[in-house]
Amino acid sequence: MGRRLLLPHTRRLMLFLRPMRYSASATATATAGSLRDPLHVCVVGSGPAGFYTAEKMLKGREGVRVDIIDRLPTPFGLVRSGVAPDHPETKIVVNQFSRVAANPRCSFFGNVTLGSDLSLSELRKTYDVVVLAYGAESDRSFGIPGEDLRGIHSAREFVWWYNGHPDMCNLAPDLTNTDSAVVLGQGNVALDVARILLRCTTELASTDIADYALDALRSSTIRKVYLVGRRGPVQAACTAKELREILGNYKMCLKNVNVYIKEADLATSPADKEEMRNSRIKRRVYELLSKAATVHQENNDNDRKELHFVFFRKPTKFLPSEDGSTVGAMELEKTLLKDDGATGKQVAVGTGEFEELKCGIVLKSIGYKSLPIEGLSFDKYRGVVPNLRGRVLSSESETATVEPGLYVVGWLKRGPTGIVATNLHCAEETHTNRHVFGLWFV
């Protein structure tokens, strides 16, 4: 991008080479007209949420200066490390972000970690406005026996591995000691990792997948992937677009893969039908799964790889293989759906019936998790920063006050949901709430 890249030994100089502006408390009491120009903003995190926010700010007020900092040496966050390599059309958005970074009023500083290289309080004293957009870099866990066995990884780790993220380049998942992999979860990320495990490596070779990951996949012995979900096909968390890439009949769909879905799992209850009436997405996902079950049943070929959709099952235990340290199977409890009474949603409850599913690798795709930093209120249950449409609150209580000059956007604001473009709407909401940003862009 040609912008400034901060070397490790000069990281902390960034803060103190800039003229000091109003303190956070002073900014809170100033009127919009009395703010010193140019307004100086720091965006922490260079993923989609960070760049969309920077773009809105640069366009929203003449003369505003924006510094984007990131703990990695390179920008673009989720687009670089989270989007599957066989989705090049999704990565085109980096062209838009590069134009933002090329703005002479925008600077990027890499290799800067909030919380260790500098503190939140230092940022707030230095900048008029601080926007936190550092996303979610940890994972939720099941908290069940055997979760620490070798061969069990989060889907985030696996995705970062095949995308060449520096934190996971040495993950080295063992893809050669088994013919079966289990993916826990049925959202878009789960479909991504299943697709990468099953896609022909000749096709992957034309993508930007990491070379070491491509080599490992070429040597892979995995022939079967099981996508396991607690609820039924109506409640599957994936989108129709992602599902079509596996089940559809067009250029980028999986080739030479048989799809297996139990006919009994496709039975729908009155509550399921109501969900589909209220959601076009749920209805379309169910239709795709139902059609795939019929088509692939008619075209069964034993020489093909296999993708199994396993519904109404929840993991209760990870079981070791003969060596005692590596995962060898999973204990699953059969579930059924019941109305939770409070929200009207159908939730999965155990039936007390158990079964085992043999596997040599498990990828947990049950949700990313944001991490708190010192000096920032944090909702540990939801994994987000308490906020009022983007403005950070002092606590989770009803009496919380807004933190002057401090804002949040992206997954840290709303939780790890949505697609890349969702962050555009998220940034737009934060930016256009005039009563929230009254001191910012009037």
C-alpha cells in the first residue's frame, strides 16, 4: 500500500511524536464548533469494520486525519485471514480499502498491539476520537471432557492456517492419520473448512491459499467430513449462497463429492414450518438440503469423497484414540427441539441417547470470541463492548454513562455475526447516529 509501516523498535514513538490534543474529558464538554481542526482519529483494527469506519470519517468531515493501527504488519484483517481462498470475489473489497489507505489524510501503522505496546488510556489522551475495531481473535469452547486432546482445533485456527496468518503458520494439523474429519457447527465458516478439506487440490492451486497448506492438503487422507449441528436443517446457520457452493450444480461447486443427509432429519414440525414462513433464508436453505438429499441418493458413487450433514446431535465428550493423547472419536447425544418459552425459539435438548462417531481430527466452528483490554468495559457473556449504537458505555448497568471520545464498531460492537458487507452497515449506523456523534460530524 505504500503507507508507513511501524517497525517494532519505533512502535511507541508514534504516540509521542504527534501534537497533543484535547483530553477525552475536554472533548466531551466542547461544542462541535470549538473542536480543534484537523480532528485526529485513531481506528484500532484494520479489518473491514475499521476501514469502512475510516472511509466514513474521511468523507464526513473535511480535514479529519485518521490513523489505523493493527497488531499485524499487514492490513485488511478478516478479508486477508478469514475469507476462504476459493472466494476471490469477496476479497475484491481490498481494492476499496486500499483507496482509503492511499488518502493522504490516512495512515496505517502495523506491528502495534493495543494493551502491550500502548494502552487505551494513552490513545485516548493523544487522539480526539478512538474507534475500537479489533474484532474477535479467540474462540468459544464446549467445556466438555477431552477438549484438550491433540487433533482438536478451532475452525478459526484452521482458517488462519490455510490463509497464511502468522499466528497459525505452525499449526500443522495432521491430515494424514485418518480418513474422517468432524466439523462441529453448520454455519458459513463450518462450510468453508469442509469445502477446503474436500475440494480438489488442483482447483485450490489456482487460489491464494498458503503454499504449506496446499502441500498438506495434497497429502491428506481425509475422505469423509461430518458437519454436526445441534438442531435441524431448518435452523442451519449457513446462508443459501454458501450452501449452493457445496450442493449446487455450477462452476465453483464441489466436484466428486457425495452428500449424505438422513431422510428422517428432513421431517418438519409445525414450528419448523412457521420458521420457514417467517424467513426466506431458512426456507431456501431447507429446500437446498432437501433437493441435495434426493439428487445425491440417486447418484451415489463409492469412489467419491463424502460430506455428511448430521443433524440433531450435540457433542458430550471427545474420546481418545489408542495412543491416549489424540482424538479418536466423539460421543454425541441425540437431541430434539423444544420451544424455550421465553423467546419462542426452538432450542435443542438432549434425549439421553448417545452414539459414537469415529474421527481423527475435529474442527470446532461454534463462534469467535472478542477479548477485553484494560480500561475497557466488557460484556463477557456476549463477548462485546457495551455500547449505545457504537458509543462505548462505562459498564453493563442501566446507569452506565457514555465514554467520551470512545467508540466501537464491528464484531466487538455486535458480536461475530454477518458477512464482510455487514460491517459497512455497522459502520454506517455508528457514523449516522447524530445524537451519538454530535461532537464529531455535525
